[in-house]
Amino acid sequence: MSEMGRLRARNLLLNLLLIVVLAAACRQEEEQQVRVFLDVGAEARRIVTMDRPTIVKDVLEQAEIELGSDDRVNPSENTTISEGLVITVTRVTVDTPCEETVIPFDREVLPNEAMEPGEEHLAQTGRNGRLQVCYRVETVNGEEVDRVAVSRVVVEEPVNEIVFRGVAPPPPVRFEGTLAYLSNGNAWIMRGNSSTKRPLTIDGGLDGRVFVLSPNGRHLAFTRVVQSDADFFNSLWVIMDTRDRDPEAVELLPDNVLFAEWVPGVESTLSYSTSDARPASPGWQAKNDLWLITLDEDDAEILQVLNLVEESSGGLLGWWGTSFHWSPDGRRLAWARPDGVGTVNLNTRALSPLFDFPIYNTYGDWAWVPSLSWSPESNLLLTTIHAPPPGVDAPEDSPVFNVAISAPDAALQIADLIPAAGIWANPQFSPMIEDDEGNQAGYIAYLRPRSGLSASALDSQQYELVVADRDGSNARVVFPEGSQAPGLTPQTVAWSPDARHIAFIFQGDLWIVEVASGATQRLTADRSASDPRWVE
């Protein structure tokens, strides 16, 4: 072969080798690429070709798939891809939309004895409220799969429609003295006969925190709710002569009043204690003070204001407030707080404790304070004390409350009179009466829970009215008659001036019971009576 032929043969061989190498390289490159399938939400399936080795995250980046914070990827982003792998991206969105719904108002029909039977009067127009409900809504690939309410906020409270409907009053009942009470936010009074009942106020708004009748029945002090953006929540008012056919109510200087009582034996003088309003429950911070305000007999002009007890913290749970009670002769003043009972030295104005006890833990935004009652002779003080527990309970959780009596000026400081009487016993001395032999005698009245010691708990609402001798003996139930009859709710009852009757509230109406016979008579029919006050 010539030299030219050998050269041509070598070039041909080299070209063949190059073709083989290039073919092998192409085959190797094809072997390093893989196809994966990409399903994104509700979109059509995509086919993506990737060089190996790589991971799911790289596939998503090459396909320009942006993931939301709640999107889900299967398999996970760090998974190594393989031929034919299916990558699923589930589009997930979570929103919190809010919607408003209507809270329909209710219609209240309140009986009213001041109107003709069957007559109706619209006292308050109803208005629907608004409720905002916010949801957690989960959407998967454009379709809602879950909706859960996460908050409910009352944007506007509904206002009930209130209609007064006239009802016939019960048959007339004769009694001794002057009897006042609250009904539908107004003050009512009757003298000697229930047929004389009439309202002293007609515009409502009395909050019942203060409702006190003077010993002679002429003056009435009360507090009204204040509908205002100001800091106070009630105001103090007085009617100087309840005998007037059209009595005038006069607003006095103090506001945020928690307690008030007429001072016996001192002309037209009212004692009261105050507080500061606060946004947190219960809405006030008591000052635990006591003031005396003397008014002109004719026009309620303020003649004098005197501070008797200085402002203080008021002991444990003092934010609730100290209550006070004057003796019938006006010479002694008792006080009660959640952790004790005592007297005020009217000369030094110092508070002296008669006894202390653990507070009662109500586990709520209120505090229990003992009631106070002076004997007619002004030498004995009747109250309720929080007693030690019968078992291993903490002292502040004890369900035991005893009726106790104290003679502050004698050797006897305090003595348990009625053990386990109940948290709402609210014992009251009766006026003095003559017994069958012409001797001076007296009684006490108190509420007793029907189901024993356990009924001293807050969930008990069934009580019976008990009358006993002043030493606690000869106790007998005067209302209700029979253990199956409905019982009383917690309240403070009122003795008649002649000690023959007791006034109380039963199923929303004012009743009196004759102590000797147990005979009962209903005085009202509007089912909204409360706070009876009975004086001469």
C-alpha cells in the first residue's frame, strides 16, 4: 500500500474512534438525566427532566414553584429524585375571616300595679345586638376543608324590649307602720294598709345598693345608676318627706356610694361610705370611710358634712367595702368586713375589733361580709361569723357559718348562738314586745338552709324563715309551711314595729307572715319586689 493509502486508512480509523467516543458520551449523558412528574395544586401535571444527582427542592426551583408558608410537599424537599418520581405540591391557605351575626333582643313583660289591669305601656324599645365570630378556615387546592370558630365577641349587647302590663293588686292587708320596698327600679311605700301603696319614684334606675328609710318613715335615701362616661357609677339621692303625694327626689353631693344609713336620734343626718370607680370587676375600690351629712328638713340643703371614719385599705378583701350599722339609740356604731366585726369608738373614731375570722374564699369577684343587727336596747349585737371547717379544709374554704351574739360593753364579747346557720342567715333582732305575762320579750329571725351544712355553699337557694328566742332556743319555721313547699332565696327580712309580722320576698313578691300563727299574706303582684324596709 502506498503512503497515501495508509494515511487515508489511519484518518478513517481515527474518525471511527471519534464517532464511537461521542456516541458513548451521549449515551452516558442520557443515562445521567431523569424525568420526574410534578403535580402542583389543581394544575395539570408537569414533566421535568433533571440531571442526576439532585433533590426535590432543585426540581421545584427549576420549575419556578414558590411555596407558601402552609403548603405541603410530598416527598420532602430533601428527597433525592429518581426516574418517574411524582412530586406533589398541595396548596394550603389558612385565613381568619370574621363575620357579624345578629343577637335578637328578648321581650320582657313586667307586671305593674300602678296601671289598670291589662293595660300595656312600652317602657323600653328593643334593639338587636351584634356578635362577631372569627373562624380559622383551611383551604386545600382551592377547596375549603375545615372551618372552626376561634373567637366570639359581642360587639353590641342587645337591649330587651320592656313592656309594663297592668295587674290587679292583691286584696288589701292591714299592718302596723310604714313599709317601703323596691320594684322595677323604683321606690314604693305603703302605710298601715297595702291599698295605700304608691311609687315614690317613677323613672327607674335605683340600683338597690342604698335603700334606707329613716326610723320615723319620713326620709328615704337611695342610689341611682349613672349612665355616663364619667368615673362614677351611682349617685346618692334623698326624699325628705315620703308623705307628700308628689315627693321631690334631691341629688346629694356624694357619688360612688356603697353604704348609707340614717343616724337614729340625730335630726336628718345620713351616714355614708364611698369608693372609687375602676374598670376591673366589681367596678369599684372601696375607701372604707364613713361620712355624716346633715340636711335641712324642708329642702334637703346640705348643712354640714363630717368625716367620722377615715379612708383605709379595709383589711383583707377591703376593696369590697366595710359596712356599718347604728344602734337604735344612735350611741353605738358597729362595722363589718370580710375578715371581722367590731365597733367604732365615736370619741376617738378608732375601729376596735370584737373578733376576727378567716375570709370566705368565694372564688369570684365578690366578697362575703357579715350582716349586723343591734338589739332594741342597743346593748347586744347579732351577726354571722365564718367558723372553722369541720374537716381538713382550709379555713377560708370552710362551709360553716354560725349566728353569734356579742355584748360589746359587757364581759361577753362573742358567743356562738346558732351553729351552722348558713352563709345567708342574716339574723335580725325583733322589736321588744310584752309576753302573755306582761314581761318584755324579744325574738330573732334568720334564714336557715334546708339541706344542712352543705347548703351554706353558694349554690344553695332554698331557705326557710326561722324565729327563735333571743338565746337561740325554741326555734321554729314560720315560712314556708311544709318541707315540700318552695323555699326562700337569700335576703334580709324586716320585722314590723310591733314584732307581730315579718316582711320578706317570695317568688318576686312582697309577703308578710304573722309570727304567732304562721298566716301569710301577699302585698304585691308585680314579681319584682325587693329590699323591704319596715319602720314605725
